[in-house]
Amino acid sequence: MNHNGTQTSGLSLDDAILQLAEDGFALLVGMCDAGLATRLLEVSTERSRAVTQALGTQTIGIGSAAGFHEIVQRSPGRWDIPVSPTEFGVEHQSLPWWPLIAGTLGTDAEHAFSGVVYSDPGSPAQFWHIDSPHVTVEHQRPHALNVMVALHDITLAMGPTELASGSHRLTNHLRNPALVSDELVYQHETTRPELLVAGTRENVPKRMSCPLTAGSCLVFDDRILHRGLGNSSTSRRSVAYFSYRQADYCENTHFESQRSIYPAGG
């Protein structure tokens, strides 16, 4: 995966673990077979239809706390709908990327949440952000990993995920007093790769994005700086995601809403 829009070839498990540690992400091309990708897409499509129909004209803001249990608008036109592994019809420890999760987080790693994220045609690029902050001054192995599964071929025009390579080592607000945790997590307009190295001799992290083929998986450290690019195509961009955490890690900045789209008792 690189900034000029090409995909890597397949990685061995050991190489993927090393790349995750070094770059903060690994791309697993063709990880899912056609049957699994189709099932994830079918379930995602039906769930998004049901949830958006139930949402109707109810007001929904931007961000986790402004959403609902069943749907969050991560940025304008970019929707996140939780779907459990059971609802997807899968057992998460039998999924093809589990060896990488277990090899990085430990064999006692836990499923945190899963679902589908889709961006509407015309939706703008997100602001740069991380998904959860560092918890110690010293750099530690990941406390959480995300697996994003392309449910169809995703062109550059559709706005694939862009990452700042190696930035998982630079987003530590406990070590760098110039960084503000909430501004890293909650999509602040001033957050960008250059901010992470301001006033230092460190190189600005390279921005990496590429088109994805159906069934390919992008695995990344929860602390890496990333964003979804704008969807300038005429088609919806859909990716399933499965997030995992170390057994002793329980912070959650992903789903913070206290309300449901369904009437009480409904």
C-alpha cells in the first residue's frame, strides 16, 4: 500500500505482525473469500436499510455522543452501523485475520465491536483522527486493532481510508505536550500529520491510501492517525469492520450515545 495508489502483495503472518508494529497498519489483499465478503455485504445492506428507515427524520449530529446506539454519523454523509459477529453469521475467532489479531494483541484478545461504515456519494473527507489515545508515556504494543473489510471493489474516487504511516508512535499526547487527546480523537480541524512532528526533527509521516479489491482487509492500530477520504464517485462506499482489544483494555471512545432510534419498549 502506498501513496501512489497500488496494493501490496500477500503478507505472511510474521511479516504482517512486523508491519503492524513498524507502520501501524497492514494490508491483507484478498484475505476474505467471495462467500464471506458477499455475506458481510448482504447483512450490512439489510441492516443499514432497516436502521435508516427507523431513524427517519430524527435529528442526528456528528460524532459518537451525538448519535444513537444503532447508528452514528462519523462525519457528514459517513455512517457507522453496529452489527455483531452473530448477526453477521460468523464466529470472530474463525475469521481469516484472527491469527494476526491473536499474534499482536494476545490469544486472549477480545472482540470489541463490529459493523459497517458507508459513505454517501459527495461526502467530504474526514478530519484526521485516532480511534483511541495512548495510555502510557512509553510506547507499548497496540491495545486495540481494527480490521476494515472491503465489501466491493473500492476505487480512489470512492474515498478509501488514508493513513499517516508510522504515526501510531507519534500520537502519544502523554509524551508530546503539544498534542491534545480530545483533538486527536474527536476529529479536530487542526489535526493533521504535520502537527505530530511540529518543532522536532522528525519527518512528517507519509500519507498512504490505495484502491481496494473486494475481500481485502486493512488492519490498523487504534492509535494511528487516519481518515476516510471524500467520496467523489456516484456509488456508496461500504466496508465492514471488526475491532479487537487486549483483554485488560476497556476504554471506549467509539460508541458513547445514550439513546436509541427505537421508542422505549419498542
